[in-house]
Amino acid sequence: EGVLTKRPSLFAMQFGGGGGSTYTGLASQLAQAANDPAIDGVLMHVDSPGGHVDGMFDALAAIDAFKATGKSITVRASNAQSAAYALASRAGPIEATNPAATFGSIGAAASFVLSDDVVTLTNTDSPEKRPDVKTDEGRASVVKYLDGVTRLFAQAVGEGRSNETQTITADDVLQKYGRGATLLAGEAQSLGMIDSIAGAPPKRSKAP
């Protein structure tokens, strides 16, 4: 739950937020469950708007490692967006807790606070190290990086949502899973992003 980070956020804890769940914490809990003979499976509860790129792919690998043990893993989600949706999609069948549950927000974003009092210089051969986002060239450099991260993100989601009867590609995810929008459970289910909604009759999801 909360904003996902690689490790606990000391800044959030100082201001009473306590931070959210961490990728390292998730990996540790899955490893413990995998090694405990008394545990047959895991139910992952997801309530998160997403989080940082750093650590997300390690958490995805931890989910894959747990699934490789043959133990089951399923997901119940009230809010699974961005990085949280990536984890949910990789973990297993996804059930929305209610029709107002939210999914999607697939993509990567970066924000910059600019000040004319700060001047950053780089060495001659590394102009892309600190792109000037006030210029077209600088913004293009940042967007190129975000495009690369999002492609990896979409590949991970596609692999998680693929099954024996259909293969979901990164292009399917990018073009047909909301294009960055946040979706309610019903629409997410109709697009094949989730599998069921608690209390609702089963509904066949359409192929992308």
C-alpha cells in the first residue's frame, strides 16, 4: 500500500506518512513464504497509486522466483496503478475488491522544479547527463529515457497477463490498456487487465 519505494522513506516518516510498502520488503516476505513448508500460497492485497522505478524490476523478479516454486499467488486490489499494477499483473489472477477499484496509469513520468538561480554544467562529452528541460532538446532527452522505461514496464505487464491461450505483447499493453489513464474495474476487466470483480458474476474479458 502507499507509494512504493525501494527502501523505507525517511522523509515520509518524518512528516507522519510512514512511507508505503517497499520493494525490498515485498521480496523478503515472498522469500519467507517460499521457504516455509506450512505456506501453500500467497494472497497479495494491493492498494497503491504506484511508485519509483528503482527497485520495481527487482520486485518483479522476486514474484517470478516465488511462482517458480509452484506455490500459488493471487491478487486482490482496490487500487493498483502504475508500478503497483505492474506487480499485480505479474503476480497472478487479479480480483478487484469492488466496482470502484482503480487500475492502470501505465507509463513513466518525471517532474522538474526549475530555478533561474541554479546553473548546472556537465563535462564536454556528457551533455545528456543534465539535460536542460527548458529546451526542446532537453525535454526530448528525458522523454527518450521515459519511453525506454515504459517499454520495459509494458513488457513486464504483457508477460504477466499472457496465458496459455493468448500472448499479450508490450504494444498491446501500450495501445490497449488505457494509454496511461486510470480505469475503473469494469473497464479494466473488459480490456483484459484484471480477471474478476468481487461480488460480480464472472465476465469474459476480450482479447487485446
